[in-house]
Amino acid sequence: MHLQSVGVGRSTVDARAIYGAETRFGRAAHINRRYFIAGVVVIMAVGLVIRLWNLDGASLWTDEALTAYRAEAPFQESLASIMAAGNQTPLYFWFLRLFPNSTDTLLRLPSAMLGLAGIGLMMATVMRLYQDREITLWAGAMLAVNPFHIWLSRTARPYSMLFVLSLLICYFFLMLLRGNRSRAIWIGFTLSSMLAYSTHFTAIALPAAQYLLFAFMLRQQYKLLRRWMAAQVIAVIPALGWAYVVLSQPLSVASEWIPRPELRDLPLTLWNMTLGYDGLFEWHMVPGLMIVTMGLIFGFNYAAEERMKNRREYFWMWMIIITIIPVFLMSRFFVSIYVDRYFTLILPAVLLLIMQGWLSFSWHSRLLFRLAMLTIVITGLYTVLFAFYAGSYRRDDWRSVAEYVAERYEPGDTILLERDNTTKVFARYYAQMPDAHPDPRLAQLWNLPDTSDLERTSARVWVIYRNPNEDVHRMGQMPDFDPFNPHLSKMGEWLSVREDQLVERRTFHGVVILLIDPQAASVAAQP
């Protein structure tokens, strides 16, 4: 028997001596160091270009406008806004205050760079855990062109930060299971957990999955469990303190906009997280969907069969299950919080389990594994490039809306929006218009049970109606809507009885402008 190189800086009599206990088969690294480094550079370059290209091409959507307000407002006002929401933690918004954020590009840049860091961290983690250069490159390539990760990286929201922290937690936890329990690993695990819990409430799924894994190996890892629990107590202190303060305040945000999920939402979530979901089913998605589905089936099967030998894939499996299924059940029968972007923390587990599933299935054929991975990469890249070409990545075109109204607003007019979040984003862009009226009259329908005074004192009413259609999967353009449909929202109900007062209508991405003459009805009603 002869020595052969495996991974980076490791030798063994046979590749199976290292990988046999974890992956059913050995995979010696056939990619030399020079090609590996070149591959990493290309993947990082592609990931950077896609995440930075035309970063301000889409206007901020309403949640991003809240981010802008919390990043730019005086600290006390920013704090009050976060606390009033009740369902958000403060770390990401405070993080943005450390950087310039006066433009859309600057506001989104930290998320984009965290998205790029996530690609590098993904490859570093896979290299460390799997010791295989080819697997590392495929993992990086899948994430670099993953539509779900790209859209979240191009959004001024905390999800790309959550991805990075989730991946760090998983890495440190798996290193602890392997027996590497140095002080640095424990500090890294505790600190990354603390930051994750202070970034997004869904991070609580990570310790839940870890604890569940301990249930299957309590006798062997009892000492580790005790130290793990001590680390969790320390890590959760800031989040618990924040929760206590927030719950003592009146909350202004609820989740009624989130529909109750159905069984079909489960596969749609996995579709979105792997290939990108835009509401359309087209022929070019079929191969990718089949490969993703088969990869997950193979991966779950492998993780269950090898659970005693391979804790790594078993952890990925439970991380997915313990995150999605309880949220689905709670959202189905109690209060719905089922939104795909809240599941960002399990994206590493989903991608790696798909990859491991195909590794276990195609152990006899390296070519089959490569074709499966290449199909996923090409499908994701096509989805992203087509969205850029068609403009469907834009959700709400508030910049054009503000420009249109600013050019036509006259003294005596009123601009009517539905609620605070749409008012903030409209006001942000309106203030940037060079010829805009300096002090427009803004009103919020949500705060007006009776609009008769507003209509009596307004020469004209500019109704700015954001598309009320919400989708827990899609993050770009939403389906068109009828602004006079009384069943869609309070604004639709208000407009439905004033259709005969319509003077002008203009449609933009995600927003409709309707110019209403409030005197038309009273004139028509005169004998």
C-alpha cells in the first residue's frame, strides 16, 4: 500500500481511511493547489460582480426604508423604531451606523460585502470539514450564483449577516463534536452565537438543532453538553435582555400580512433557496428542480443511515427539519411567521446536504456528481441574469414615483399613503427631487378613520398605493393588482367608492399613482 495525498497537507494509506467513517467512500483531491486557488479567485470575483452590479438600480422597498431610517436617525429615534417593531433585534441596524449610508448603494454595501464574505467562509468551512478541494469549489460556486443568497445580499436587511453568523456557529459546533475544544473554538462558538441571537430571532433554531443532536449521543458527550449549555447561557444574555425591554413596550407591528402556509409552501421554500422562485414554472427549471429534489432525498437518506458514524450530515438534516417544520406548524395553526428569508440560517445546510446526497449516490461516477452540481450552478446563474435583464428583481420603484409626483404636485394637494412604512420610503425619495415642493402635505390612511376633512380641504389627492400582494417566497416583482378591489387592503376599500373621482392613473413597478378629484362627487351629487 502506498501513501497518497488527501485534501490539504494530509496523507494516508488510502483515502477511505479518512473519509470512510464519514462519507461511504473516499474522494482524493485531484485538483492541484494552483488550479484550486484560481477557482477560488474566479468564484469570489463572480460573486462580487453579481452582488455589486447596479446595486442602486432598484429603489429601496419598505423594509429597507425602515433600515435607512434606523441607520440615519438620531440614536434615540432609531432605538424607538426598532423597539416599536417588536419582532426585530438591533445588532444589524447598529452595525450600519458605523458606515456611510447616505445613498442606496452605501446602505446596501455592507450586506453585499457580507454576502461576499459568506462565499469565502463557505469555502473555508467546507475545506476544513470535508478536506476536499473539488467539493469546496462546488460549494462556493453554488453559493456564488445562488439567487436566494444574491437577492438577500443586495438588500439592506440583516439576512446576509445572519448567513455568515449561522455558518460560523455550525463550523465551531462541528469542530467541538470532532474533539477540537480549544479555548479559541469555545470563544468563537459563544461569540458567534451571541451575535446571531442579537441579529435575528430565527437564530434560536440553531441551538435547538444542536440540542436535538445531543439527544442521540448524550452518553458519549455529556461533558460537552454541560459546557455547551454554559456557553448558550452566556450567548443568550443580550437577546434576553433586549426581549425583556421590548416586551415591556407597546408593539406597533404584527404579522397579519403573512398568510398561513400550505403544504405546497414547503417545496416552494426549498425551490427558492436553491434555484430562486419568481412565481413562474418554466421548462428550463425542470432539470435543476429534479436534481435539487433528488439531492435532498439522497442527502436525508444518507444522513439517517450514517447517523452513528457521520454527525456532520446528521446535523445538517436536523438543522433543516427543526427550523422549517415547527415554524410551518405554528404558522399553520397559530400565528404565521412563515417567510422564506427568515430561513436564511439553514441555507448552508440545504446546499451541503444536496451536495452530500449526490456524493453518496454517485460514488461510482465522479462525472455524474459534476453534472448534477453544474446543472444547479447554471440554473441559478440563468435565473439571476434573466432577472437583471428583465428588471424583475425590482420590487417597488419609489424613485420614479417620487419624481412623477414631485413634478406635478401643486399647493393645496394632499399626498395620501396607506401607512408609516410607505410614507417613510416615499418621503426619502421625494426629498431627493431637486424641484420638489419643500413642504408637501402628507397623510396616512391608516391613521384616518374619517377622510372627509382631508377631502374637503384638498384641491387634489395623490394616492400612492403600494402593491398589497405579498409573497412569502418571492423577493422581486409581485403580480399586478386592481387598485379598486376593496378586498385587498384598506386603501383598496377607500378607493373602491371613489373610482368616479379618478382623474389620472400611472403604474410603476410595485406602486400605482392615482390622482383623485375629491370635489367631483359632491358636484355630481348636486341637483
